[in-house]
Amino acid sequence: NAGVTQTPKFQVLKTGQSMTLQCAQDMNHEYMSWYRQDPGMGLRLIHYSVGAGITDQGEVPNGYNVSRSTTEDFPLRLLSAAPSQTSVYFCASRTRPTGSYEQYFGPGTRLTVT
Amino acid sequence: AQSVAQPEDQVNVAEGNPLTVKCTYSVSGNPYLFWYVQYPNRGLQFLLKYITGDNLVKGSYGFEAEFNKSQTSFHLKKPSALVSDSALYFCAVSHSGGYQKVTFGIGTKLQVIP
């Protein structure tokens, strides 16, 4: 199993540009989520999905969109990039949305918005 | 709302000495508690979790954690630190029942000094 994969690893955007961060998992996990990691802030939940076709907002959803058309893929779209979105983004998955399952994390995407 | 506090930004310990990384939490209902480790430029990796039962849980790489319900704490411990344990450690909490969002602490940097 490849686990959770993310592309790209690094990205530089100009303010106002849009882009999609890709996330895929091959473990047939129902639950997938996106976090951003900022110094002194820990990990903050952006959006999550409890199954194909079902998504919901986390703590910091503004400026981001998600969709979940398949179990495997959970892309994160930045609609109009802002410098405040400079961060490291992690995708994670776990077996079920309920229960005590641990999460599996991708390697991250480091995004810089100038 | 649930929350996690990791009161120490950094913990320094000499190689071979015991280490403790502190975590306290707040959650409604029965907690599910997790520890994750992040090595530089990597995603988070699961170390251990508490669901119910024995207050001392054992995890990967010789780590263990002690759950204390009265103090709402879940401190991470290891009897003898290794230089390779140097990393960023995150405590996380969710709860039983319903769809569970996971809340992370801000992380504690562990530095093991040779």
C-alpha cells in the first residue's frame, strides 16, 4: 500500500491564483481530512469527509473548497490564494469516521503565496 | 468544544534519561486520546492511543502514555531517551459518539542531547 499520497510537495503561488492540492489513499478509508500546520498553531482542521459525496467544514474552512467523488480522492481547492494561506498542508485518513481509529497522514504540501 | 494543551514548547533531555511530554485535554464525554510524532519535513505518524481500560498504554518505539482522568491528562513517557527520539510530538483528542473531529495540540519539540 502507498498509504496517503499528496501532490505537489512544494508550490509557490501569486496572490489571487487558484490551485488544487491532490490527496489520495489506497486503504479504503471512509474518513478523510485536510489540516494546515502553522508555527505555534499546531494542526487545524480545514475540511473533512465521512464518505464519498459527504463533506463538512472544520475550524478554518474559509478560502478552501473540497469535494469527494470517490473513496480514494479528496482534493483541496484554493479559490483565490492569499498570503495568509502560506502553510504546510496535510491530508489524513482513517478507517471510519466514528470510533477510536488513528489517522494516517500524507507527507504534506508546502505552499507559499507571494 | 474540545481542546488540548501542551504546556511546553520544548523539552530537553539527556540521552539515556527518562522523558515526559505533557498533555492535558478538555472534552465532553469519554475521551479518545492520541499521540503522534513528526520528524522534520515528514507527515505525522501515530504512536499510541487511549480508548478505555488500563490507564497505561504502550505504543511504538518504546513510548508509553499515562491516562489520568481526574487530572484530565495524558502524558507521554519513555524510560530511556534516544537521540533519534528528537522530533515534534502532538497530543490529540476526540470523543466517543457521533462523527468525531480530532483536535490537536500545538506540539512539543523534544530535543535529546547526546
